[in-house]
Amino acid sequence: MIVRVMRRTLTSLLNLSRTALVCVALLCAHSLDAQDHPQDHDQGPAPSGHQHHMSAGDDEKWTWMTDANVFTGFNYQQRKFADFSAWESQNWFMLMGSRRVGPGDITITGMTSLEPLTVGWVREVAARTGGSPQLYQTGESYQQEPIVNYQHPHDLVMAAGVGYRIKGARATYTLEADLVGSPALGPTAFMHRESARDNPQVPLGHHAMDSTHITPGVVTGGIRIGEITFETSAFRGEEPDENRYNIEQPKLDSYSGRISWARGPWQAQFSGGHLHEPEWFEPYDETRLTASIGFGGEVASRPLHALIAWGRNIEYNGFNDRADSYLLEWDFRASDKNTTYGRIEHLRKQVFGLGLHPKGFNHRHMYSRIDALTLGYVRDFLSAPWGRFGAGADATLYATSDDLIPFYGGSHSYHFFVRWRPHGGASMMSH
């Protein structure tokens, strides 16, 4: 009953989204309140690193903010008949600048990753692979084949956009245009969530919740009234291609809407979008629904960040196949130097049967059940003006449906790593 009500509500929201986008644009506003680039929105990633001012006149100042996260270490995945491992580095670097222009604030954002160079070298494979080894992970393709058991590297250009924000007496209006960016769909991307920033492994449900965080071509408008924010986006629905160094041609063939709420340490969002053919090898449209509740505060005077989220993909392949993903993750800084983190996932996804499905040759998909539990620990061992280093490790255990057992058995995985990040508090808040 609840799911039916949520779906009816979201359908109404999506039907209004295109009209709302035009209306918001006429209000001349900016979407720094959107999930990946907000500066003062409680629910989005404002950089936690260094800031400095650069004067251009008595009344004109640029404020520059930087942030980053780098893991370097050993990744081992145990699978029946086929263990595989890699020395690798997951990383990203972000720069954001803002200043006053006219009645509002303009912000430019850039973000890059070196993963096209630092991810994909697997010890047991003679040739370069499609990404970082990760059991049961799927999404995108490599060498014209759907990726399975790997997390693809992120593009060299992860974000490039400009936004404008006008703060009125009763509301804040926002408008953002990104050559590469994130539409108003899903919770804050995993890499920007404080509940996930100490974990080098991508959620298995990533492509049911926040996989649109690197989208070539996004226009987002929003209005914030008190604790409630309404946003809508037009964007390219197709995932990035296999060339991690280029930027695909922007398109506005998909749309989404999101309602979010923030009060104190609590944040929540409900969103949905219609994606035009997100995967080239399964050329049909998809509807994505997501909901999440996040906490970013203190427990017993120690920082705790947690997120619980749900995502559903409805694939219009002639059968309206549905796949749900559930996520609970947390990061608890038990002392100044010691942090524990974890993640629990329960999801249905395609592991078998992925491949080219030309239009007119579709079939009902085969879904497998996967449960995953990750527990990890990081200890900071060096603090310098330019950031802090930590050494960490984690282990993941899996339980699956019977169809996966003959091929995966009692699988598990673990990581050993060194992590670097700039100083700063918990600025990358979860929805």
C-alpha cells in the first residue's frame, strides 16, 4: 500500500517536472543545493578541505574551496574457482569557487579522477580489465561487454559546471548547468557521503540509487522554502561510454524530480526519474525511484554519520522488470584517530544474462538475491597541514540466492589500504 502511494506521488512529481524546470529557470536561480555541488545546503557536498580568498576588488572576492579523497592498497576478492586481486587506487579531487554577482552568488565546480590510470590492473588477468575487482558488481561496459564482478573506473572529468543562486526573503532559487554533473535523482553520491568516505568499495546498489553522479549534460532548477527543497532536472540518460578520458555529447532526453528535507543533523529525500536507454546493450528506457534518510551528528560526543536508502529500477523491456536495492551504511569516529565503518546491503540484480539485447529481442530478466555485510576500521597515523593519512582494512561477507552458489560458493572479500584526505569536518552530508 505504501509503495503504491509513493509511486502515485512520484508519477505526479515527474509529470510536473518539465513545467517546473521552465518556471524555475524564469526565476533565474541556481542549484548549488543539488546533491553534488551545494555550498550551504545541508544535504549536499560542500568541500571539507582548504579555503582561501582571492580579491578582485574591494567588493569582489572569489572564495576557493578544495576537497579530495584517495585510497591506495590491496583488493582481494575470493570467488569459487576464480579468486582475483589488484593493487589499485580509488581517488577524486574537487575544486569549487564562488563569488557575488548581481543579486546572487555564482559558483563554478570542477572534479577529476585518476582512476582511468590507477584502476584496472588485476594480477590474475594478463590484459587490462574493466575496473576494480568487486564480486557481484555490475554496470556499464568494457570492450563492448557488460561489466560483471568489477566496478568501472570513474571518468577523468567527473564534474564541470556553473550555478547561480538567489536568496530571497522567503525562498532560495537555484539554477545549475553542467557539462558534466549530477541531476536531482537519488541520495548524495557515495563518494561524497561522510557515511561512506572511509570505505574504498562502491555499494552494490550504486546503479539503482546514485549512478547518475557523472552525467554529460545536466540542467537543474530548484526552490528551497524553509526546510524543504524542490528540484527538477533535465539530463542525458545514457551512462558514460568506455572512453574514460572524453566527455560524451550532452543531451536532455531524460528528466527527474526530488523533494528533500533537512533539519539539524537529519536529512531525507524522495526522488525519481525517467532515464532514456541508460545502457547501450539493453536499449530501453528505465524509471528509477529512490528514498533515503541520513544522519550526520554526534553520539556520545563522537561524530556519527549514517544513511539508510532504497532504490528501485523499473526496466521497460516489455516485462516491466523491477529490481530493488536496500542499503544501510555508517561511519563512526570513536576517537580522534580511530574510525569504524560498515555497510549492509540487500538487493536483487542481474548477474547472469547480461549482454546485447537488440530492440525487439527482449526477454524477462533473471535476477539474483545478494546480501552483503562489510565491517572496516581506519586509524589515522599522520596529520599534516595538507591533510591526514590513515591505514585501514575491511572485510565483506556475502549470502546469495541458490542460483549463484555453484559459481561463487562461500565468497568473501577484503581490502588493506592507506587513505589520504584533507582536513575538515563532516561537510559531505548524506540525504
